[in-house]
Amino acid sequence: GGTPTGNTISNTVTLDYQVSGVSQTQQSDSDSFVVDRKVDLVVTEAYSGSATLVPNQTGVVTPFDVSNTSNAVIDIELGASQSGAIGFGTFNIYPDLGVAGTFEPGVDDVSAITYLDDVPTDDSPGGATPVRVWVVTSVPNTATDGQAGAVRLTGTAREDSGSAASPGAVITATVGANTTAEDTVLADTNADGNTASDGMHFDDQSYSIVTATLTLIKSSRVLWDAVNLTTLPKMIPGAIVEYCIAVQNSGSASATNISISDTLPPETDFFDADAQYDNGLDPIMVDAAVSVSSGVASCSGGTGGGSVASDVVSATLSDVPAAGSSGVYFKVKVK
């Protein structure tokens, strides 16, 4: 911050001289001027975690440090905003009240703030800058894989109001030449896309969306009928039909906790392998190898699992990684 604003700097010059070797009366003169106010503030994102988010994520916390690099105490108005395609939810700004540098739910996020009051200069005795604040928001469930966006915090220099109830007026620069009074210079720069000398400063934290993008494809094929047996069987009453449910992940993150529920059509009964058609497989096969061709899914392999109750087939799949696939298949009998 430098020499505080309003300080008077005085300087005295003295002159000693002689005439014909005789010392004469010393001459002196003084000059004084008042140090003007340099207003400058810096907002810096302080994020150190993963810069990836997932749809429907809540409690997205972005830390920012706010510094008063002026030569005077000021109030700093705070405003959070966004850019990019993610479309964040409501922004709240909270002070760092608990363990310094650690966001603590239930401690730091009790009361949102819109400004910092009486922010001391960086080099003042006991100065508390930079001041850590937390910007908290959420990600909509409509966010899609690969979308990018940023959380921005902007600080605006305001006069020291002398009251914690509200910030002072927006600080403006003195117009024209230097005066004998205390003038104001807005010293903020255009670094990182900011506008120079506007009494404001912002910084961004960029994020991107990573998520599983699942495609569910269901197909059927006839395995057996009582007339043709397994040779070119047809889907006639009494036929055994196999359903394949293919799960494909084209996203950039794994899908977890996958459960499938399939209500059987009323014209069918769940088929548990018997002498009529027994291929040695369990009634429901999960984590199957799947393939899709022209929109038709087929399943093979896998292990036994799943259950059926009240004509509802249920199964749980292992995690499906990015660019991975899995499947479930089971059989029904046409009534």
C-alpha cells in the first residue's frame, strides 16, 4: 500500500553562505504536500481441487482471496457471476469463519455476505488481507458432458462507510490535475481481462462437466417355439423370447449404482429354464457382453443374478466406465 493517504510530507532546505569570508544568516524554506489516495484491489481464485463437476452437484465451493493493495482502508463490494454453458444455480458468498482456509459446512455458510467492511491495507500493522471468501453454487441436472463454464468473483472499491451496516459509496477517481487536497487515483490494471482504472477487479475459476452419458437399448429375439423348435422359430403363443437390455456409456465418467427395472408385458410370463428349452443359463444374466448393430442389441456371457417379483424383473449392474458397456438379458414365454 505504501505511505497512507492523507499523510503530510514536509521537506526543508537550508542554505549557508559567506560574503568576503564572513558567514551570513542561514536561509531556509519548506514545502509540504499531502499524499493522495491510490485505490487498488486484487481478487484471486484460490481453488486447488479438481476442476471437474457432475450434473446435479450441489455445494460447489470456490475459494477466492480478496486483497486491498491501496494505501487506505476501504470497503469492498462483492458480486459472484458465471460465464460459459454450464448454467450454475444461485450464488452465495460466505466469509471464512472457522479453520482458516478450510470450508466448513454449518460454520462458514451460516450467513451470506455482499461486501467486506473496513478492509485494511496489505502492509498495515495487523492487516488481515488477503481475505478468504467462499462462493457456493450448484450445477443443474441439465448440464451435459464436456460443457465448460466459470465462476467469477468481482470486487468493487467503495468508500469506508465507518459502519458495518452497509458499504460506502463507489470510489471514483479525481478528475483533472493534482490538487492540494487528497486526490484519488484508481490504480487497478487490465490484467487477466480486467478493465484498467475502474476500481474493480475480478478473477475466474474454470470448470468442466464430466458425466456418464448412458444409452439404453432393448431388443428381443425368438429362441424356440413348439412347432419349429430352434429352427427358424416364430413368435407364436408358447414361444420363448429373449430380451437383451444394453447399457452403453459414451460419456467421460463412470456410471455407478446402476439398477434396472423391467415390467413384463401382460401377454408374457417370466421364463425359468426348464426341459422345454434349457440352454444352461441362469434365468437372468447380468454384466453381459453387449453389441448393438442397426439399433438392435444382443447379449452374451455374463453371470447369473437379478430377481423377479410381481412380473417385475430387477437387476443391478457393475459400474460402467467411460466408453464401456454392459447388459442384462432374460427370457419370457408368450402366453
